[in-house]
Amino acid sequence: MGRKLDLSGLTDEEAEHVLQVVQRDFSLRKKEEERLSEMKQKLDEEGNKCSILSKQQKFNEHCCIRCCSPFTFLINSKRQCQDCKYNICKSCSSYQKKEKAWICSVCQQARLFHRE
């Protein structure tokens, strides 16, 4: 990436176009860095919230750690996230057929974040 390109053979119009492409690339990279930084901050905040809530006696036995809605037998049953091991509700999770397991929305985001 640290190589210098010889652009002396380009016309002014071509050089201007190359400059615009490079500027657009820098802009997109900056936006992506900001997006990833924001995502990391949200994941950290969610982790802190879960840490506090899980210390409340039996909170997660009766309520979803993500949205705090109470578990009910038929309407909103609990399931355990394969990654964080917290109890979660159906609306805060999705079933991963490949792994045959439930994953909460926050752990799904964390997986995406760590892939990038």
C-alpha cells in the first residue's frame, strides 16, 4: 500500500478522476471506521447492562436479558443463547440451523463485528 504511483502520464482530467476516486475511498473508509467504532461501543454497553442485570438475583430466570420482557410458558418462552449463555426471548434471538442453536441479536452483531 505504501507504493508511489507515477501519474505523470495522465491528462489533467484523468488525474482529477483518480483524485476523486481516492478521496471517495478515504471518505468511505472513515465512515466504515466510525460505524465499527459505534457498533463496538454499543456492544460494550450491552455487555455492561447484562453484567449488571445478571447479578440481580434470578433476574435472567424470569426475564430476557436483552429486552427485559418476562418469560411466559407459551407466548414468550425462554431459550439460551449459545454464545453468551444468557436466557433470551424469541424476539431477541434467531435460530441458527447450521449450529442447531439459538443466538441472541447482540451475539449475532458481535459475530459480524469480529468477522470484519
